[in-house]
Amino acid sequence: MKKDEAEQGIRHLCGLWAKEKGYRQTSDEMPSFSEFAGWVRDRYPQYLDFRSRMGAMYDAEAWFDEEFRQTWRR
């Protein structure tokens, strides 16, 4: 999979995962990337299989953080 396709997929999956988990961005809850990554590995592993200078998991976590407005953690 190409990196840009993976990015679109991961960002979309963030929304699906949040809905499944009942996560609301208005709460003080901070979603867990490791939990999300496990969910993706179980259901859509192809989205974590792309070439990246920093590594696929690093990029996926960055996109996750952007989607959930957690970039301050980086």
C-alpha cells in the first residue's frame, strides 16, 4: 500500500474506532494509540504495511494524534 493511501485509511479508521469505542472528542478522555493499533492489526492490517522513512507505526501514530488533537504529546 502507498503511504498516502494508508494515511487516508488510518484517518478514516480513527473515526470508526472512536464510534465503536464510544469515544467523544468533547470528553477529557485521551484515546490510546496502542489500543487503536491493535484494533487495526486485527481488522485492517494492510493499513499498517507501507514504506516510511520513520516507520509505518510512527506515521500511523502521528495521524492518530492529529485526528484526536493530541499532537501536544509529541
